[in-house]
Amino acid sequence: MTSRAIDQLETPALLLEQGCMKQNIARMREQLMRLKVGFRPHVKTAKCIEIALAMSGGTPGPITVSTLREADYFADHGFTDILYAVGITPNKMGHVAALLKRDVKLTLILDSLDAAHVLAQAAAALPMPIRALIEIDCDGHRAGILPESPDLLGVAQTLVDGGVVVGGVMTHAGSSYECRSDDALRAMAEQERARTVLAAERLRQAGHAAPVVSVGSTPTALFAQSLNGVTEVRAGVFVFFDLVMAGLGVCSVDDIAISVLTTVIGHQRDHGWTIVDAGWMAMSRDRGTAAQPVDQGFGLVCDVNGNALTDYIVVSANQEHGIVAHRDGATGKALNLPVGSQLRILPNHACATGAQHARYHVVNNSPQITSVWERIGGW
Ligand SMILES: Cc1ncc(COP(=O)(O)O)c(C=O)c1O
């Protein structure tokens, strides 16, 4: 606990509106309950034990991680059912073995025969079983095996022959971030569901139990109308939301729970610029809204209480300098705030901005900091 208020913080500093985060978590949990599907929140956005517990409903439950460092950290805090959702490689098998030996139920993912052979080889040397999901390409976005591909059955058989447990299938509809309408988001959610269920059915017809059908991205999770055949949803960025999600229509700007507190350090009045101490090191270089109808620069500016100044964005960023200006570039519309004034900047991409910071300063609709929560980074 701390008795400080945000005006005493050295900036830039990451703020977390706890009430807002709680609402975002409640919204996702209610949606998944309505769809009668399990929840395996992705904790890579938060990388923080207090937040992972809130996402899990108060006690440790199934989680998804993006690094084995996260797996270590969350296992240290009582999370034992962990999906590591990045394709496995040989140089990580020692780390995987160490996690399995401490009784973490770690599930891996893979999408190639090469990786299946790596797992089979590692399984032979371990006293406990290795469990894996086969990654499915549901949208051409990134990794995965197409559900119709003969490789799907080849990979499953290689795993079984090597003594690896085929847990089922997983996918991530990353293309949902490129959808431009509610209808497109609903269609993408259905595509994610149908393609992954098809892959699971093919595995079952070939004699594999494949009990797990794991899907998830925040937009598809919130726009899905049916998740028949799916057993669990992984979503992460919903916990804070961000400007990319607001641009997609998945949330409103008011739902965004994290912001970077910054201080005015100077002006270039001829240009209509206000210079602040949040550059790309504090915001990240993520320009995810650049491809959206409303480009939010390096972040949308709010007053110190978090009320959006909807026409002001960080138009340009150096390492430790952000340039705040009116979004239409008009020089006569500079924010007239004295040096030392504080502002908040909403992030394009919560995962990327969060990763630039070591801790969250937790606030509750007031300038008072109620807690400071540490977060982890690295691999
Ligand atoms: C494999 C995987 N699963 C789930 C997610 C969660 O997606 P979102 O952050 O949109 O909720 C991600 C995000 O990148 C992911 O890579």
C-alpha cells in the first residue's frame, strides 16, 4: 500500500485503473459463461500476479503464457495448469523439463513434423509425459497447420509414436485485428471456431482423443455467437483494452484501463507542439492504429484525470520525448499547459506499452495510488 498520489510520481509511469480492469474482466467472463466454454486467460498482456489472479476469478486457474519465464513466475505463485502458446524449439526443452519436474502441468504447442520429432526425442528422456496441442492455421495470419492438411494426422501420429500426449488443437485468429465491421468480427469468430473444430474432428476420426479445442483472441471471444465444439478460450488484451481494440469497436476509449502518466517538459509554439516526457520508450513503437480508420499516433492524450482530449495525440515520438499536437496538425491549437503539468496517454497496444514498464501504479478513479504491482519481463 502507498499513500502517494499520482502528482508525486516521477514520470513516465504506468497507471492502472483497477475499476475499469475489473469491468473488462467481468465482461469477458460473462461472455464465456454465456457461451458455456472454459477460460484460459492469456497473461502475457499483464505479466503480473495480482492481475492474473483477478482474471482467473480470485484463485489460480488455467492460464496461457507467451514465455517460459512467465511459466516459471506464475508457477511460483501457484498456477499449475499452463499452456505455453508459442511453437516449441529444441533449445527450450531443458527449461520445459525443469517445469515438468516441479509438477507444473505444462502444455506445449507445435505445427510441424520437425517439432514433433523434437518432442518425441525429449519425451523418451523424461520420466513424465509431455503434452502438446497441434496449432491450427484458421485464418492465414501466422503459424499453424491447415485443418485439411495431411500434415495434421502425420504430426499427431509422430507424437503418439514418440509417447507424447496429443491434447488436441489450438488456434489464434490474429486476423481479427484487421476486421473492419461487427459482421466481419462475427464471421471471423465463426471461422476460428469452425476451422479448429474441423481439425479436432479429423484427429478424432483418425483415433486420437484430442479432447482440447482451444481458440482465442479478444475480438473473436467477444464477438462469437456460438462456440460449439470449443472447450476453452484464450484472451489477453481485453484485461486492459487499448486504442486498437477501441478502433475495432470491441471496446470504447473509456474502457481502456492502462495509461502512461507523463509531464509537459516544453513547447514549440510555432509548430503547435507540446513536448512531454513519454516517448516511444514509455509508449512502445507500436503503431497498431496506423492501419485503422482513425490513426492515434503513438497514443491518445487525456487530462490528468483520464478524460480523453479526443483531438490530441502523440504525433511523433523519440526515445524519451513525445510530441503532442492536435490531430489535424493545426499550429494554432496547441495544448496550453505549463511545464510540469501532467497528462495521461492511452496506448495503441496494451501488451507493447505494458512491456516498457516495471510496475503498475494502481488507481481507482482518483489521483490516489492504492497499490503498486510489479510485472515481469524477459525470457
Ligand atoms: C496464441 C495466442 N493466444 C491468445 C492470444 C490472445 O489474444 P488477444 O490479446 O487478442 O486477447 C494471443 C495474442 O497474441 C496469442 O498469440
